[in-house]
Amino acid sequence: MKKYFIFGLAVLFGTVLFMGSMPADTQAKVTYVTIGTGGVTGIYYPTGGAISKIVNKKRKQYNLRVTVESTGGSVFNVNAVMAGDLEFGVVQSDRQYQAWNGIKDWKDKGKQKDLRAICSFHPESIVLVAGDDTGIEKFMDLKGKHVIIGNPGSGQRGNSIDALTACGIDWQKDMRAEGIKAAESAKMLQDGRVDAFFYTVGHPNGSIKEATAGKRKVHFVPVEGACIDKLVAKWPYYAKAYIPVKFYPMARNKKDVNTFAVKATFVTSAKVPDDVVYAITKEVFDNLEDFKKLHPAYGVLTKKNMLEALSAPIHPGAMKYYKEVGLK
């Protein structure tokens, strides 16, 4: 009997030793988080992919797995993060400002008090592409035209309406506005079904390349003038910008085209654990040079300018990292 008891103790001791030698990630529960992005032809989707690629290299260390979801854009992402359906979202800086302050799309819902900022990414210019055969050469020529302003819940819809309203164009009465997704806009323009479309996006962009490389000749229309100057001066999330035509050699334009821009920002909820946000922030910033290689639009990023255009409070997990490295 004593022999069996000693054998049992040996088995139990061996099991404890085996469990103790197992990798930590097989013992600890893996946390899964999802980043809401945008259409697959834009830069939000590859931005989410770039973040997940870098963070998932350390998934065993953090017991963290990041996935990416294509969504309807900024407004959808904010609402989904606030509802707990997404943990993170890529959101235009203007939408972050509006959600935090409870205006525009959040006028009825009120201030989104649980919204938290992490960082910002690339600038996104408001792009207006028109067919050469439409007579649209300047912004005010949009009156009476058939124009895609962006799908409801998208950033470009808000930006295009802001620009139109600032310049005295009633998008509901003065033109035929279409609420089509950005991914479908290039084909509709090339098929002759619309005269022009708006798209708020970083460069280079696949959809814009598609729009400018088809049989129908097209060009970028400047989004400029005193009305746009006043718009930019009024709102802190807007800035003067230009479209780099070097990325779109098939467009008629030979010089960079004036417009205005927002920035892509990375947001989360106050309810997302500090350690999760800290891990993601640390991996993106510690590997910034590798991150920048994942898309040409990231070439302008610096650790300093990635803390610009943030309206909501910075999440404590991100702030912990920024204080550690002297960014805050």
C-alpha cells in the first residue's frame, strides 16, 4: 500500500512539474480583440492589418490575438467600440472630435464619454474626382451634377457635406447626391453612371488609381477657395493639404491639387483593459520603422506627430507607454 502511495505522489509531483514547464501562453487565456477599419480599397483596412501583423508577432508574450474587420467606416467604428462590439477602431479625426463632443452624428446620443484615443496615423485628404467630359473644373461646378458623397456613416460623407455646405451648395437640392461606398465609386465613374465622387483617403490609394486609369479620362478637382479657408479655420481637426499627383499618372492633372484633410486616428473604449492597450501601443511605437514600411502613406509618421489630432482623452494604457518613453 505504501508503495502505491509513493508512486501516486511521484505521478502528482511529475504532473505539477510538467504543468510548470508549459509555455505561459498555453496556461493563460488568450484575449481576442478586433479592430474596425473601413472598406478594403481604402487605407484603414491595411492600417488595421499592419497593427495586427506587428502585435501578433508577440501574441505568446501578451496572450493577445488581434483580428481585423472591414466596416462601414468612422461613425460605425465609434458606435461599435462604444457598444462593445469592437475593441478598437480607426476613425477620422473629425469624427473623433464630434463623438467626444456629442455633435453631428452624435447630437441625439450625446457625448461619448467612454471614447478614448490612442494615437493618430496618416493624413487623409478630401479627394474630388470628376470625368473630363462633365464640365466640372472647379468646386462650384458641382451644382446640378450627379455626385457620390459617400455612404452614411462614412468619414467622406461628413467631409463632403461640410465642404459643400461651407460653399453654399445644398447637397440635397442643388445636386443629385449618391450615398455609395467608396469601393464602388471608381467603377461607377468609369461606367459613366456618375459625374464625380468624393473620397477622404491617404495616398496612394487603389480605388483612386482605378478611377484614374480607366478608359474614361478623369481629373482631380481642387477643393479650395475662401469658403474652404473658413471651414479649415473653424474646425481644429481640418488642415490644408494637397493630392500628390505623382501617384496617379493617368489623371489629367500635372501639378499637385489643393484640398484639405483630416487625420486617421486610433480609438478604443475606457472599458478595454489597460494591459491590452499598453501592449498594442508599445508594439506599434517600438516597431514604428517596420510599421512605416507596410504602406507608403505611413512615410510621414513620427512618434511626435502620432500624438496630434486627438480629441478624446488618451487611454491610460497608452498613456503609461508614452510616459515611459518620454512622449508625455
